[in-house]
Amino acid sequence: MKTIKHIICVVVLVFLSSSCKKYLDAPSQSSFSEEVVFANETLTENMIFNIYSYFAQTNSLRGRFQPYYGMNTDLEIFNPTDIDDRSELCTYSASATNAQMSGTKDPNPWSCFYNAIEVANVCIKGIKEYGDPKPGNNMGYFYAEAVALRAIYYYDLLRGWGDVPARFEPVEPGTIYMKKSDRDVIYKRLIADLGEIEEYVPWPKGSSRTGTVERINKAFVKAFRARLCLMAAGYGQRPADLENDHSGSVIRLSNDPDLQKSVLYPIAKKELEEVIGSNTCKLETNFVDIFMKNCQDVVTAGEEPLFEIPFAAGRGRMLQSFAIYHYDADKYVNSTKKGGVNVPSPTFYYDFDTQDIRRDVTCIPYKWQKAKQVVNTDGDKAGWNWGKYRYEWMAKVRVVSGDDGFKQMYMRYADVVLMYAEVLNELNDQATAKKQLELIRQRAFPQSLWATKVTAYLNGLTSKEAVFNAIVNERAFELGGEMLRKQDLIRWNLLGERVKLTKQKMAHLRDLSDEYLNVPNLVYYRLKSDGESLEFYGFNPGESAAPAGSNWSQIEWQKQVITDKRITNYFLNDPDKKQFWPIFQSDIDSQVGYLVNDYGY
């Protein structure tokens, strides 16, 4: 009988490179048999925690996938303007030998995700054989948790690389090396798996384990299944011939009859309706409170978040990449130069309605220096920052070697509502789709403006196409900076179009031409009476006259933020030709010829 130690070592041997020897040399605390482990609830749950642990591996989701996946869309941009091994991951110019991803000291996301999948496969097999999983018992929940976590890792693999090997059983000698599978095989398996485990998972707050959004719950499983249905039924860049032509590609829908909208959208509709009808999660009343609570580590289930990546207090680097930039240590952050790497694109602020509450929560023009807000448009930290992520909102100063313990919201209820609107619109129920948009827009605007910004706006959406375009825009305003936009644009077949348009709009905004003729040339700013905060004038169209009062400073914001280099390096290849990263060379080498790159890499 195989031992757990043997199984895990096989995984490491297959997928790790330079770190493999170090892992194998470490003494094992135990060599329990599968039967002993998976007949015991405590040991089984510890194995489930091991699946979670791969989110936090040094170069996994924590240090590589979070900072670099999903950048340079029509909303998001990797802020440093020079092309190096970091920015090429965001500018559609990655190489297989990228130093951030290939041959690194620790396993990269591809390796970590597959290690996690292997542990999940071991758990699924072991629980089925020895754990007696049933709806309502702990083993049933652990079984479902392993299946759901495996689906999450596959979802990120599919987002990052397109077609990948399909591993749904523990590694055996004959399956150490595997070719890529058509992604449709994986989509179908994941959608079926998530449907099968729903009855094993309690709703949020339905058990002690689902009282927190750090563990899997039924609302997340259903909503995540709907997300995969929309993704599988959407567009994507695919190899011209997965077996024989590794240079040619085409953007198309799936040819599999089981993955058409007519099949998958009714499934998604049912899942989303059941989440909404369960009343186990809800829209937060105030948009800003979603992110304040997220920063303050509020993880109680039953609110807007459905699932968050459960980084410990000294792990995770979301804020280091996405937060408002701090030049130096202060009362909010205990080390220097944190945040400001991934930021809103220069044009995103101007895409919002000026009275949309979400705009000034999402797009922030200041940085922090010497415990004060400052305006600085020089160098790589020029421009906007994401206001959804703030060290100053955290419950306590908590940064260890760059790690901040921030838990990324992997799904929240607003996404459920907007997916439901999209599905209903596609199924020709525009009236109910607009009701979902109404919920989102009512939170986005003061009640005094609902007659014009909600009711009149929705009444003006008189066609299926108009409702779809409104959903595309609403997902931007609601979910910008939450690492969902790139995949949304891919599945809508809008990635290349929107990224190219944004590059063009950046040039127009810099020159205050075309659609930006009414944007002021000067932005004014001054310190408020609290001695810490800034107030601004001149960002809104029409704010051209100098403001009243004294102590105002001024800056030609657009010209200084939108440099020629920022425009030129927004993308270096056609995004529709490089929708996915290459498989990195160390991963190709580990598979001794079984793996090859497509898309001309």
C-alpha cells in the first residue's frame, strides 16, 4: 500500500526542479498509510489544509500569479514602464525562459497548481475509498472541499495557459509525463464535478466550517460552477491543431455540443438563482464597506464575499502589488515602497459617470509619503492607484518581508448578480436582466439620482445588445482591479479590441483631444486641515477655472502621467495572439518532451 509520504514525493519529483532535492531531503514526520489517514477525520482535514497551502507557496498565487496575471486590460495596467522579466508577463510579450517563472529557486505557479491538484486527487481517491463520504457528514464535506479546490487550481491554469494536462487521478508510474489535453475535456469534468458535490457542502453559516469565507461553501460552489459555464461557453484563443500545429491559432467558441451557450447558460441560470434564492449572502449596503472589511480581515460568511484566499497574517502579497503606494514606513505600513505596482489604467477614471460612487473608491490619485498624502507623477509610481486596497484600512500594521496577510476576494455577491444578468440577457429575458443591473446601480449612485442614473438609464436599454454592452461596462465599474476583467474580455472576444482602444484613448487623454476635449489641463490639490489628506479639483470634465481659496498646487496631470513609454509599452504583441502565457521552460524540461508550447511561443 502506498504511503502518503511516497505519494507527495512523486508529485515533487514530477513538477519541481531546483527545490526538489531540498524537499526530498527533509525528514518526514510520518509515513501513514492512505487507509489510516482517510479513515480519520483529523488527519483527512490536515490533508485538505495541505491543498490550501499551495495558494501561499512563495512563487504560487501569492508571489507570481496575483501580481502578474490579468494586467494590461482596458482597466488595469502594470505600472512600471520599462520592459523587463516582470512587465513582459503583463504586456503580452512573455517568453518561455522568463526569469520570474522559469528555473526559479522555488516552484512557479504552474508547478504549485499541479502539486495542489495532485494532493487533491490523493484526497479525493482516499476519502472515497476509506472515508465514507455522505451529504451531511464531515468526510462528505472534506471530499467536496478537495473537489472544489482542485477546480479552483484548474480554473487558474486555464486562465493562464489555455490547454493544459488533465490530471484527475493520483500520479502513477505510467502517468508521470502527460501531454496537454483539449481544455474542453477539463471544462466538462469541472462543471460535472461541481454539480456532483453541491449536496455535500453546507450553505454559508450552515456549519462551523462554513461560518467563514476562508472555507468552501455551497453558495461559492454554485456560483463558481456558473462562472466556469460562462467561461467554457465563451471565446478563447485555441491552437489551430493541438497535436500538429503549434504556431497557428484561432479565436473561437468550443465545437463541443455540450459546451454551447444553449446547454451551459441554463445550468448557470439555475445555479445563480439558487444562490440568490438561498438568502445566505447579500450585497453590502455601501460599496466602500466591501473593501474596508476585506482590508480589516473580516471573514464572516453571509455577507458579500463568497470565498477568499485564506492567507495567514504573515503571508500573501496582494497589497504589495495592488495597494495605494507608500514611499516609506509610517503608521500604516512598517516597511518602505509598498503597493502601486498594479494600478488602474490612465483612462479608467474617465470611463465612470462623474456621480458614480464607485469611481472615487476605486481610482485614487495620491500616494503616501512621510505619513501624508502626496501627488507624484514621476517615474514608475505615476498615476492612479487602486483604492480598493489600502494599508491604511488594515486592522493593524501587518507587513512581514512584503507579506501582508490580505485575503483576496475570489468571488463576491456582486459577481453573482452580474453573471445572472448576463445569463438572463442571453436567454432573452432582458426585463429580469435589467432588474439585476438595477440592484448594482442603485448601490452605485445616491438615491436622489436613481430616477436618472438607474430608472431612466435602464429604460434606455431597449435591445439585447444594449443590455449586453451595459453588463460589459457594469462589470468594469464594479469589479475593476479584482483580476476578472482579462478573462471576461477573452470570453466575450473583446480583449484585443478593448486593449487597443485603451491605448488609443491614452494618447487622446494625454493630448486632451477627441473624447477628452472637456478634461481640464490642470489638476489642483492642497492639504486639508487634518494635515494628512489631500483635496483635489480639476479631474472632472469642465473643472477648468482655478478653484477658490489659497494654498493650491497645480500639475499637468495627464501629460505627466501618460508618457510616450507608457503608451508604447501598454502591449508589445497583439493581445489576441498572446491571450495566454507560454508554458515556462523549466516546466517543459521536466516533462521530457511531452509538453510543447502553442501560439507561436
